[in-house]
Amino acid sequence: MSSAHLTAKYRPQCFAEVAGQEALKAVLSRAAKEDRIAPAYLFSGTRGVGKTTLARILAKAVNCEHAPTAEPCNQCRHCRQITAGAAVDVVEIDAASNRGIDDARRLKEDIGYAPLECRYKVFIIDEAHMLTREAFNALLKTLEEPPGRVTFILATTEPHKFPATIISRCQHYAFKRLGQAELEAHLKVVLGKEGVDCEDAAVSLIARRGAGSVRDSMSLLGQALALGGRQLVAQEVRSLLGLAGQDVFLAVMEAIHTGDCIAAGEVIRQVLDQGLDLGFFLRELSSAWRNMFLLKQGGERALPLIDLPESEARQWLDWAERFDLGRIHASWQLTLEGQRRVLRSLEPALALELLLFNLCSLPQLLRLSATCASGGSQAGSPAAPGRPGGQGGQSRSAPAQSRQGFTPPARSGVPGASGARQPGPAVQSATHAADGFSNASAGSEEPEGNEPPPAEPPPGHALAVASLDSTETETEPAASLAGSLGPRTWEGFLAWVDGRAKETGQAINGARMVPGEVEGDALQLYCRNETHCRLVTQGREFSVFKRYVEEYFGPGMRIEATAKRAAPRKSLKELREEIREHPLVKQVVEEFDAQIVDIRRPEDR
């Protein structure tokens, strides 16, 4: 086996030999055949996908002694000179080293001379995004209207750094990453030329690790071949490149399924002791969740979408049946979001450990999230005592508290609290989206057993009317009901709304956060400020709220929102006591064995 670098030794010399990029090869080959060469080309794409290779092949095709031709002959003097990098009229420039205005001016001077030997003078500028703004400006007119028989080929991995004026003067071709099958086929061709037998699993492993880059895959193949021997074995490749095997990922899934953090910690220790590549480990873990998600959805119909041998794919099919679809989706999302944090962390081992522990404890974390969203009451705690809808015997103190900086969400003693409907799907989805999870089970069902009461929106929100049913039931005429539904007070109206929600499926959540009182034929709402008043009195929610007010108080009842009154500000001592006694704070302290160090107002920080 030759000791030459595989990438240089097996660099394609004609369009047909290039792996992948079928559409781009066809376009460039046809342009060379018809001698319709553009003044400038822009080749963009990730590393190792063939940008520079195709630029050199195009330069040979347009300058071949048999041109115009669709493929270079690689036998004539011009083709051999370009292949060897000795052609006078084909200039390769590294923009990282020649990026200034003076370099651009020298390049413009060289462009003015006609080709000495070849048909075209070709300038290949690699990593062209490294050019300075001044250099780009100097090349603007030249790129648009270069002298005859001159063409530019700009290659870059970061096209977003190019000025729009440059891109508009070029034919832009975006190179794609190679697929798994294309990379495997290319590697097998190289192994065949080297006379080395290989296991399909070993080639597949190198191709996956290459992540769509031919150059990366060839470099990894060179490492594997350095082991010697006449056969490439998957186990040796894993050991050399520091890649986790199937057994490691199955152990991770077992620990996650059983919620065993100790077992997950042992897997992490194994990964670190073996010096495995953490980046590739996390990529493979994300792919495992993706495969399980597809298999859970489609069963055996999804097997062709899994880029794994059939035996391994069926193993993941069995594992997909052991997880709920929502758990798989949440774990996939959590793993993807945790990849960057792990790799950028100052303590990647601890960050990886935290990620796996979160995956193991995901059901408990979701329950805690749901508890936070529902008002802070622990699951299994006694339901809030209620009172019959339509009775306003108890005074309501929530309006005075709701205007403070911290409002306890639990509504113990509120009229109809035990029978209030949960917020609609839109409200629950917005609550859980802040935690990064989708609550697939959120809906409009009645709370059962000792479920916590629904969450209230924070102070300052507009009156939110969430429809829990697809249709609204017909109600009796407002005139016949007014005055017979309860006391003509704000508290009585709120109690009636709570009781009515059982029958109509309508709940006015935001109203409870706005203190109010009845003054003659007007319902006066006291908002925090003028902006809050505008939010309260606008939108579809207000129209529904107004209909309820007229139904309860009678036709002609006006609604006025002012910012005239404000509740006295609580002292810092009262605020601290209220926060320490809040059920959600107590639960967090108990669950995490935490300690409250200090409580301060935002303006005191």
C-alpha cells in the first residue's frame, strides 16, 4: 500500500470520478462542452465536498487541447500541467494569505495579460470569504466584465460573508454533503484500489463519522489503514477512532428507560475511560432518538429510512416500543439542545453527565414542570375548598393581592375553584413551550381527583378568554337572568363565571387578575397603567367578557378600565414572608433540598 495521502492520491481527475454532486457536474460539464464559460463562479459548501476538485477539473476541461469537451483528456500537455499545478495560465490563490487590497490590485494587473499557452486564464481563489472588503471592492468590476478568455472560480465554506454585490456577479453553485451510501461506495472503491478487504460495518462507521465530507472520510480511512493488515475490521476502527459501539448506546437506553442514574453514570465513566469522541457520541445518541421516533410512528415501514444494517434497525424498533412517543420526542429535543452545551462547556464530562441524568429523570422533570404551570400545588395535595357557583357569601381578597409584584397562583377559597375548567390548549401549550417540551396530553378535560387548580396568567396580562369547547352553548336571555344569578358585585360575578364554566366551557382567566367594583351602571376595572387598560379593553377576549358582564348585570352595563387606584406596596418583610410560604417555593426547597439565601426586589439588585 502506498504511503501517499489518500486524499491526494485518489483525487478525481474528471467529472465522472467525483463522488456525489451529480447536478453540478452535469451543469459544469455541459458548459465546458458548449464553451459557454461564465466570467465568475462561486462554489460554496462545507469542507471536503469537492469544491476545489471541481474547480481544477473545470480548468482542465476548458483548457484541454481537445476543448471544447465535456471531460478533460488528462493526457495532453495542458491537462498534465494543470494536474501538477505547473500551468502558467491556471492560478490558485489562497485568500487567507492573500486577502488585502494590494493583493487584489496585483491580481487585476495579471488579469490584463492574455493567456500565454492555454485557451482560458483561470483564477481559482480558495477560501474567498477571507478577502477584505477593500479587496472585494477592487474586484467588483473585474468579476462582472473580465477581459476575454478569463474566468474566476471562488470557493468558500462561508458564503454568508460575501457582499451581495459579489454574489450577484457570479454563478453560485451550492455543494451538498454526500449521503451515507455515496460515501460508502467511494470508500469501497478506494479500498479496492488499495487491495484491502473490509467489513461493511467498518466502512459504514467511517462514512458516518465523516459526516458527508469526502476529505474527512478519506483521512479517517487513512488512520484505519495505518493499523496494517489485509482487512478492515469494525471493532478495530471503533477502538482507533474512539467511537462508541452499539452496546454502549443500548446500555444508555436501558438506564434511561429504567430511570437508573447510577447505571447512566457507569456508562459515562466507560465512555470517558475509553477516550471516546464525545461529539460523535452525542451525534449518534441524537440519531438513535430520531430513528426511534420514526420507528415508533411507522413501525416496519420506517426501516428503509434508517441508515443501519437490518439487524441493528430491528433492535431500535424493539426499543421504540418501550418508550412513549412523547418521551422519545422530548428526549430527542433535549439531546439536540444539549450537544452544543456539552461541547462548549469548560467541564464537558459533567455537562454530559447532567444531560444523561436529565434524560433518566425526564418523567419527574415533566411532572415538576406541569406542577409549576398549574399553580404550584403538589400532585396529590387536597383540592382547594370550593363553594357553590353563584354564591358570593365570602369576600374576595385576590384583587388586592393581584396588583403586587408576586401573586400566589393557588386560589384557595375562591368561589367555584374546585370546579373551574382548565385553560384551553393554547394556554397550556404556551406554558409548556417555555420549558422546551410539548405537552401532548394537554387538553380540555375536567381535572380529576386531586389535580391542582389551573394556573392564572401573571399580572398585567389582558383579559384572556380561552375556549375549551369547539362550540358555545346557547344561553338564556340576559334580561331574564340579570339580578337572579348572585349578588351584584365583582366577587359575585367571578363566582358565577366559575360556576358557569362547568356548563358552557368558557373560563375568563385574566379577569381574576384585575380588581374591580360596581359603581352604578358601570363595572370599574382598576389596571396598573394606561397600557394595561388598553390591553384589557381590546380584542375578541374583551367582547366575550362584555357579553358575560351584560348577561350577569343586565343590558347596558358599561365596562370602564382606569389606572387611578393602586394597592399599597407591600413591605419587603411582608413580601419575603409571602414568598417563603408560597406552595411552589416550598415544593422546590423540598424537592431539591434547597435553601433560600435572600429575597430582594428587582430594583434593589
